[in-house]
Amino acid sequence: MKTIKLLSLMATAALLITSCSDDDDAGPEEINEEEVITTMHVTLTPQQGDTITLQSQDLDGDGPDAPVITVSGNLAANTTYEGEIELLNETESPAEDITEEVEEEGLDHQFVFVSTGSIATVDYDDVDAGGNPVGLEFILTTGDAGDATLAITLRHEPTKPNDGTLSGAGGETDFAQTFPLIVE
């Protein structure tokens, strides 16, 4: 009987020893969660004239309500604007400024600008640590009067360098919005 108890005790001890592992030192893999962006605020400042703001606000995120798009006024024809983008997560109080995170993780982010109609060009005015564009700051130059749209897409982990197009940038979309514009 003593032998059976001793063998049982040894078997239990062996199971406990083999079931323990020292791989706990590795810790969990760090996950960089996708940014929650509810609001994009774009400021367009000309050398002369009125500053124009574009805003997309979607407080329910992927919920049933469409984002509220506002454009503060019409753009002037044949004018150069300095553009700046601010991103917010307004599901938190106070709102979290996602702009800082995108700037800090510039190597992993890039805005892609697609314009139609009268907008002639959009050029990057900032770069990441690798010397590649990010797009939090940009130069927008309008052409002749007419209707236009400006689509602004934030890509996560884009291929850098790239040709500035959505297909060339690759990566995944963190946020995208198209703004209707009138150039006069």
C-alpha cells in the first residue's frame, strides 16, 4: 500500500513539474490597437483671405448614423492654402487628441489626398523620421472656379516611400472622408 501511495505522489509531482513552464518571462505580445477617430478637423489657411475649415464628425463611430460633414465656406480660385489636420476621439471625455499619436508614429501612418474638379494639387508639407511624407501638414493649391471634392484617407502601415496614391500606399485605412468643395 505504501508503494502505491508513493508512486501516486511521485506521479502527481511529475505532472506538476512538467506542466510548469518558464516561458512566462516572454510576457504577452504588445498589440498596437487601431486608433478610434471620431472627428477630423482640417484647417486651410491662405496667405490672404479667409481661413476655411472642413470637419467630419461621427460620434457613433461605425454605428448607424452617418458622419456630419461641414465646410465653413468656399475656397478661392487659383489660391494656395496651408493645410493642417487634427484628429480626435470624442468617445472619451475629455476628447483624446489622436493627432499626437499619428505624429509620434509617423513611420506607420500617411494621409493620402485625392482631389477632383478645380483643386489642382495637394503636396505634403511634413515628413516622418525616415524622410517620407505623413500629411498632417500639406499645401493645397486650387485651380479655376467650379465644384470639387477632396478625399482624405489616413493609412496605417503604408508602404513607404510610395507614389501618394491609395493603391501605391497600401496599408489599411484608419479613417477616410470626402469633402464637397466649391471653388470661386
